[in-house]
Amino acid sequence: MRFPRRRLLRLLGAGTLMGATRPWRARDAVAQPADDVDGRAHDLLRAFDAQGHHRTGTDVDRASGDWLHREAARAGGTARLVPFSFARLDVLEAYVEIGGQRIEGLPFFDGGVTDATGVSGPLGPEGVQVAIADRAAIGTEGEYLAEARRAGRAAAIVVVTSTSVPGLVPSNARAFTAPYGCPVLQVSSDARGVLDTAARSGATARVVCRTTRTHTTAVNVEAEVPGRDASLAPLLVITPRSGWWTCAAERGGGLVCWLEAMRALAGARPARRTLFVASSGHELGHLGLEAFLHEHDTLLRTAHACIHLGANIGAGGATAAGALVQAADDGLDVIMSGALSDAGAAIAGHLPRGRVPAGEARNLHVGGARYVSLIGQGNALFHHQDDRYPAAVTADRVARYARAVAAVATRLASA
């Protein structure tokens, strides 16, 4: 797939950020009916989808943070925007050129870069290596190429992203703060035929991954619902809010559940306080959550429990398979599973106890937290430009999960 340069830069969405605003409090908000979960899910998914590409540190990311800040206040939380600093990667040029034909793409954001000349070599493992990344490989955040990237034999690697829906499906950059290896260019599945033909003929390719770094800030949206007993350990509820494209299904369901849990707790006046974090930087090694945990370095070990609301909760479509439950112990697994069953929300399975979980739950697991996590399964448009509302996610399905999460949060905060 070939993108005109102007369109490519618009897709990649470089932008600047403004300073933090004052805390938004519940008294600033207009109350909503407590029982209209389906209606609120629809409104939120539609609004989030309309905002654009939610890349960390861009203008859309900041505007979306301001919007979520207001929504958190409407849900009854005492909300604030908390900035964190990072060096945003802005793409200037990213393409592979073969015989005068350019195929535009997107670099690995934790890989090597080039100047405007790029790097050249024959298509093959000793020059410009071509790799195919299916859904499973994309989910490893580049680890499937770690050895090839470090070995030094390839001048560059071109990854054809191959999923059930044609298009460019980027990998997250787990090592964003410590990039390594040769340049890696991700291109759409549409480019496979051209690359296969060129490789058979022994053609030479030139890869350009020219970028710049912009020191800026992004924001986490944090909120708190107080408890009656300040001596009790808090509950923590987290969800990421950024991604490569519009990511309506990837992020929207988690945001709905996050807000509904906040609304339920604000109305319940539970025993213990609850901290809520919607973090930016998901696609860049969970930067925002890492910044939050750095500032609250004992929280994971001292919190009563943590709820992680991951990707694709309530994703729609024929391939949707429910949510995977990831839990640190049997007790939390049983509580979440029971609430999902009561709400009519499908369960795709249970991560075996002790295995390192996916998404930001990985940070909780490594940090020694007691956690339960939901990650939706079967979104055919995961990390795809067409991950939009309502094609990829449905409000009624999301609402079922939101009711379950609200019930679990209320039970844990009341314990």
C-alpha cells in the first residue's frame, strides 16, 4: 500500500501539547441517570472514535485526555491531568524502494533509524531481510525479530503485516526508551506480492526510516473516589487510553468500564478509597503507567487489589470471542468470572495461574500486585486503521462488561 507523504504524516499524527489544567471535580459536572449504561457506552464510544488517531503525545492524545478528564468528573471522581515527559518519535520518511517503486510504511518505534539516504542491500537475510508478521507475531511487540535485529547480518528488515483484514498493523514498541538493532520497516499486507517477486529476482532494496525526536509531555488521567475508612488499603483501577490509530475497540471498551466503575463507587460510598488511572503511552512500552508507578512506588505491593481493563473489551464482529480473565489468585478470578456471568458477558478463557499476563497487567504482575485483568479476544481489526465504532465494537456488548466491572469494583472497595 502506498501512502502519499502528506497523508502518511497525517496518519502518524505529530503534535504538541499544552500545559496541565486545574483539577476537575464532581461538583463541576452534570449528573446522568445511573442506570443508562448502554446509552453512556454508545456516547463514549462514538466520541472517542470521532477524536482521531490516539498516538501518545499528539494533539489528539491531549484533547482526548481533556475530554476523559471531564468524563471522569461527570462519573463522580475527583479528576486531574498528570503530565509525564518523554521524547516523542516523529516520522519524517519511512519507505522501502525497489526498482524506483516506493512502498510507504511505519518504522519499529524501538528500532534503528537511518538518514535520508537510507540503507541498501539485496533482498535476503544478508541484506534487506523480509519477514512476515501474523497476528501472533505482532502481539509479541517485536520480540519475534529480536535475534535478527541484534545479529548485525541484515542492513534492515521489512516486515509485511499479515492479518485476516488486509492493511498495516503495527507492533507496539516495548523497548521504546532503549531502541536497539537495525531499522525495521512495517508495511501493509498489500505489499507482499511486490516484495516476493523482487526477492525471487534478486533485486536490491533501499530502506529509509528517517525520524526525529521531540521532547514533550503526555498526560495520564487520574481520579479518586474516597472511602469511609482512610486506614484501609486502596483499590486501583487502570486502563490505557492510547494506541496507533483510532483504536475504538482496542481502547473504547476499557474506558467505558473504567468510568462505570467510577460512577458505581461514587454512588456506593464504599469502605476503601479507589484510585483510577487512564494512561497514555500504551504503544510505547506502557510509558504512562510506568510514570505513575514510579511516583507511587509502593502502591502495587500495598493496594488491596488492582483491576486492569485491557484491550478489546466488548469487541464486536463475527470473530469476537469474549474476554480472557487474567488473575493473580483464584479468589479474584472467581469474583470477576461470577460478575461476568451474571452480566451476560462472554468469557474466552482464564490465563493459567503464575503465567505473565498481557497488557499493563504485566506491570502489575512484575510489581507483585494482587490483580485481576480483562483482555478481549478475537478483534479482527486489532491495531488496524479500521478499528472504528460501531464496526469493530458494539455498545451493548461493552455495557455488559461495564456492569460486571462495576460490580467487582464495588465488592472489592467494600470489603
